[in-house]
Amino acid sequence: MKIEKKNFGAIDNQEVSQYILSNKNGMIVKVSDYGATITSILTPDSKGNLHEITCGFDNVDGYFSKDYKDNAPYFGGTVGRCASRIKDGKFSLEGKEYTLAQNDRGNHLHGGLLGFDRRMWEAGEVTEGADQVTLVMTIHSADMEEGYPGNVLVKTDFTLTNENELIISYYAETDKATPISLTNHSYFNLTGFEETVHNHKVTIHSEGFLKTDEKGIPDNLDVVDLTGRPEDFRQGKLFSEALDHMETGFDNYFVFEKDFKLKKVASFEHAGSGRAMDVSTTEPGMLFYSGYFTSDLLKRENGDQYGRYKAFCCETHRYPNSANLGEAPKGITYPDAPYTSKTIFKFYNV
């Protein structure tokens, strides 16, 4: 197993690098120090042929095109300081009100105008072993950056194993109480972008999703029961069976146990290619997005076409708007209790 480093372009005359993790099975994961972004994942189909299964670009310039910036799909980025939305871009903490950028219809989204996915990270320790390789990236977020309190140090580990597991581990420490909710925003298509996601079989081990307002933000901790609803994936079903009943697809935060123990929460299969993927996480929920609003103007340099329903996201993170939901599990990180989180994407054939 090994990690290679190559040039990924430049931003304002600063070199951007890409780190290529590979295992004995031929699986390849590429991560850029711009945004700690997963730019590429290649996995074998049932015949052993490698294909690209995630949205991204082969040069950093792709993340700065007009079409990409206009659509802002966050392909593969490490999102923070807070993933998802914070209502009205405001929250109160320890008697003080904080105001954040309102970059999504009057609300705060994915860390603001210059979130972690749009900053350069420092690629640090690289560990190559017989059974796994790990790339460590770090970033500092200053007190009041994007309106958030506290000086925060974030470390994200990307580990590829010989079991075709991509393990993403997060650690963050702060000198003031502050909301932290980190996630990776990769989009997946197990067909290798030869089809839309409609023929993927989806299983999500959740009893319900958070009830939201008209802009998709929870005002409280009410959970919508899945019984009899198209969002019910507990028994597994094709995407198409659910999407036929959804005007703009899925953008739902499915809730899991709040014990912060690692557990398998979702599985995806595509019979035609034989590819499958399991998602396991320590997080209390997952924002499941089916890509309705992804621009049809976007594509990889090799011609892989992105767009509506061409890929889905599994954003494992703390509750959306948790800074305003007092009982949300571990929505606030404190100096004496660092933030930790782990999500595993396991790829295999069926």
C-alpha cells in the first residue's frame, strides 16, 4: 500500500497538491490539500474493471469554474466549521449572540463564505503500512472566523485499507465553547456515471428523519415516522421507487442512535456493475441528498457527466441547526471535551 504526491494546480501562485492512496486490490482514493477534498475514488466492478465513482475534477481549476461556483455542490470537500444549515445565520451560546454569513436563502450553510472546503489544509503525517495507508490533514480556524467563537484546530485522517474501506476520522479542539459539525461531502454513483442513481438499491437503518421548515431546517427535535412514506428505506428498495414520489428528491437528515458508537447505517448496491457500498459512522444522523439540484453543466475532464440524480451524498454529521437546538446530541464542543467523529465507506462487490 502506498501514497503518492502530485501537483494538482495552483491557487494565487500557491501550489496545490493531490495525494493518491492505493491498496493491493487496485482501489484508488485521491485527496487534495485544497479543502481536504476527495477528488476521485476508483473501485472495481464485479469483473475487476476500475471506474470513477465520485464527483470531482482532475485539476484544482475545476473547482473554480463559473459553472461550479454558481452551483456550489461542494464536491468531496471537508465541510466545517458546521455542516448543513444554521437557521437565520444566528445562534446564542453562553449568553452571547453570534451572527454568521447568510449564504443560503437567509440561512448559514456549510461553514459560510469561506468554509473549510474552500481553504488550504496542511498535509502532515503520512503512514504507509502492510494493511492500510493514512494521510493526515490539519487546519486552524481563528476565533470569530466566519463569525464562530473559539480558536479551533481540526485534524482529519483519511485511511485506505486492504479491505477497501475508506475511513475518515475527525478530531477538533477549541479554547472556547463553539458549535462544530464536520463531514465529507462526496457524491457517489456506483455505475461509474453510466446511469443516474435510479437503479441503486438503497438501505438506510433509521426509524425517521428530523422534521424541518420550508427551507429544510429543523426548529426542534421532532422526528417524522417513516412508516408508509417514500423515505422509508429500512427494508431496502430501488431509488426509483422512492424518487417517483418526490418532487425534488431527498435532502433529509435521518437519525440514528445517539450513543456515538460506530455502527453500519446505510448500504447501496447497483446490480448491473456489481458494486456496493456500506456506510458506518459514530454520528447521530446522516443528511441524505439525492442530487436533484446538481447542475447538468458540470462534468469531469474525462467526460463523466454530473447533474440531476447523477450522484448522491451521505453526509454524516451532528444535527443540522444544532447550535439552536439545546438538546441536540453534542452540538457544542467545549475546551475540555474535544470533538471526535469517524465514518467508514466500505466498497465491495455483490
